[in-house]
Amino acid sequence: MPSELHKLTIAEASAKLRKREVSALELTRDCLERIAASEPKLNAFITVCEKEAVEQARQADARLAAGDAPALCGIPLGIKDIYATKGVRTTCASRILENFVPPFDATVIERLRAEGAVFVGKTNMDEFAMGSSTENSAFGPTLNPHDTERVAGGSSGGSAAAVAAHECLGALGTDTGGSIREPASFCGVVGLKPTYSRVSRYGVVAYASSLDQVGPFAKSVRDAAIILRTLAGKDPRDSTCSARAVPDYERALAGDAKGLRIGVPKEFFVEGMQPEVEKAVRAALKSYESIGASTVEISLPHTGYAIAAYYLVATAEASANLARYDGIRFGLRASAEDNIALNEITRAEGFGAEVKRRIMLGTFALSAGYYDAYYLKGQKVRTLIRNDFERAFEKCDLIVTPVAPTTAFKLGEKMNDPLTMYLSDIFTISVNLAGLPGMSIPCGYDSNHLPIGMQLIAPPFAEETILRAGDAFERTGAFKSR
Amino acid sequence: MAETKITLEQVRHVALLARLRLSNDEEESLRSDMDEMLAYVDKLNELDTKDVAPTTQVGEAGMPMREDEVTNQPAADAMLANAPSRDRNYFKVPKIIE
């Protein structure tokens, strides 16, 4: 059996599986061994599904032997613990759902199962996807595989770390304000947040429903395209999910960037950014020019207001979405004499500090007398931010920015200062407010050998542009992941 | 911060609305965190939004229609498997009526 199977990309592994050079069981066992070896130091998984994964791998091998082999058949994936997985507990990294076992699968889980994908486990995250470092998990933080004194980013930090450490070949995350792109950047992997409504959210625990989106983590842009192809598309169980036809994203990878007009927003290169981050992104822009793309300075004038608008809109939606955790039908229940006390004590014991903070802010922003000044104001500014992008895309096909102002920060560094933590999403949050697709790809390292990510942003439903451009950058060889 | 954006009384009222029982320490730290956030979001008032329509929908315009058909099977046991307390096919809660 060839060694280090876990280091393969999905495209490579898929080819070997189809040629029967390796079996899905060998590949899955190799990843499970890798998980056993890495987890004591990373904590990327909340639940490892060894038994289920082995069974799925056996079934995948049967399909492969019969010549029925979709692209993800037999591929070991990590699943953020925010996706309902039938028969496997789904905690959302919260005490309130610690023992919740969903009786159903999320739509994207169903689709991956139908392709024969293998789920090696449920990955760690910030509780209810609220956070930028995975330190808000009730199951302890995930550590960065590049430096275990540093965070993996968040909220999908477990998925990012698992892919970076080769515990699985790809993973699912969710992104509400940067929760796929920021951890991808911190861990040095590819992370794609598709257009709002491109992928069904059915069975995904809701944080902020007008911002949440499902997306993949992968070791290459091609792998991200392969996963997205399976995830995307109409779902009668999510009325916001787009009915647009799903292109074959892998075919969009033409291998060049000729004629692409890349917009560079002046507001995204600001003081306070780690100089090495700016340098790496500027160098990547030069690489693009060398392969036939052009760059043009653009302006997104309301960028500085995005975080303020986000924390009104997102927390308001969260306060409504999290009302369902009442201790009555599922999840934790505290003992109490009457029902109001039961609700209050259950929620007090079940939610962590950051979740309480956001529920409180959101409830306040929606409460009588404050709705117009806060929630409505946030939604109006959101319109201005969307208009900024619309105008910018008249001059360019794609926008390139840093993903985060810094590389991965140290554990505990921002935990006592919520606002500073929120500011780490300054470059990603406006993309969610505007509902656009955005992808993080590795483009360099800082002097501490920590990965730097570049963000590619496109107009709605132009994932193909992002993927083509990302793949073209990878092929220049200007930057090699370590 | 010169001006206080939110009082302890307001924090207690919001906690009641949100059904969160807070300790005294939590009330104080949430008051201070919310105060900081509300002062931060004040920057939105630099923008004149008198004539700006609020965002009400993000994806594509309109709502798809479908037939109202039953597609799932009755599954009371599966639904109740996660109930913290049940009695036959009911969720059990503390007594509501005196």
C-alpha cells in the first residue's frame, strides 16, 4: 500500500481510486490513523466517526469495483459540526446541543452521501459559528497545525486545520462573516464561500440566515471546484436556494487568466495591516499581470462601515434563530419549577459567553424603541455596501484583497476584547453583506512561517471566474504551499 | 467613553426578552461589552441613509412556489428521541395551569 495517501488531493485520490491502485478503505484508514496521531495536539474534531467511515468506505469500494464512481466516491471528508448528520451527534460546539442526534441529514450531506463520500468526523468550530478563532468552542479550541500556540481561525477552524494537517482530503465549513475564508487563510488551505443562495442551507444550524452560506475547504482550487459541483443547486427544502443551473466548475479551470480585469480596492490596503500580508498580496497581483491579467484600482467607499452593519444584522438574526433552544423539545434542559425559569436557566447554562453577548446585542437591536436606530440602520448601510460592489464590478471581473489583516494570532490574544476579535473579519464581512462569492487561497508566508491568504471576490454566481483565477495563480508556481 | 449607551436596567430587560438568566457579574460585563459595541456602531450615523432602502432580500428576487404535498412519513419516535422529557407522544414540561 502506498504510504502517505492522506497527502493526496481529491483529484489525485479520485484517479487512483478509479484505477483501483488504492481502495477507499486504505485511503480512509490512512486518514483515520493520521487523525489518531494528530488530534491530541490539534483538537480539530469534536466527533471522529471511525466505524461509520469504515462502513462508508466499504460501500464506496463496492461502487468503485462496479465502475460506478462519481468524483467524490471514496473520498474522506471532514464535516463541520453544524451540519445535521443522521444518527451522528451534531453539537454546534455548544453544551446546549451536546447530546443532540439529528433524525435527518442536511441536504448537502445527503448529496455527498449519494456520491459515496466518506465522513471521517465532525469538526470543531466556534459555538454556533460565532467567532473568528474556534476558541469559543465548548469542546476546547482547535490549534493551528503551523504553530500550535496559535489559533486556527474561525468559526470553521476545525475543518481548516483538519485539511491543512491532512486528516482528511477536504471538508465542509460555513461562512457568515468570514468563517470559511479566515481559517483557510490562517491554516494555508483553499476555502470557498459561494454566492448566497448557491447552496442549500437545509439542515445547517442557523446563525444569521441572510448571511450564512455553505462551502468547501480543500488543498487545491480544483478540489474546491469538485466539491462545490456536488453541493450546489436547487433544493425544494430551502426556498432561498437558487434554481439556476449548476455549471461544471472543474471545466472552468482553463489554466490562464488572460484578459481578466482585477480590481484592487484602495480601502483594503490600510494602516495597521501586517506589512508581510500586503507584500504577499501585491506580489500575487504582479504574478497575475505576468499571465495576462490587468489590475485596476477601485473604491469600495463604505468598507469601513461593514463590521458595524454586520454586528447589528447578524446578531439580530441570531437572537431570533437561537430562540428555538428553549429546553423543551431537544437539547439540554435545566430543572426548574416553571417554564419561563426552565427556558432562562437552560439557556444560561447551555450557551457560552460569546453566544450570550450576540443574543443580547441582537435582542436589543430589535427591541421596541431601538429597531429603527440599530437594525434598520444596519440594513440600510448594507444596501450601500452592496451598491459599492455593484459599481466596482462595472470596472473589473474580479476583486483581489487580503483575507485578514494579519496571519494567525496567538491563543487568548483577543479573547478579552470582543471588538478587536470582530475586526479580524474586516476584509471578509462585506462580501457576506453583499451576498457575493469569495475564496481564500494561500499566497505566501510571513517571517514566522505562518500562511498568508489572498481573497478573490466576484459578482453573484461568478464562482467560475474565481475558480479559474485561483487555479491560474496556483499554476504560475509563484507560491508553493509547504 | 463619555456617554453611557445602555444601563444595567436595560440589560436586565433585554435578558428577560432573550430568556437568559444572568448572574450579577454577567450583567455587568455584558453592559460594558454592549456599551462598547453600541458606541462602535454609532459610526453608522456618519452616513445619511434617509433615501436608502433597507436590504430585505439577498438572493434572487421572488419566492418559488411549489405544490403543498406531504413528502415525509409520520416519525413521532424519531422526532421525540431527542426530547429531554416525554410522555407517550408528547413533550413533557412543568405544569403550566394552576
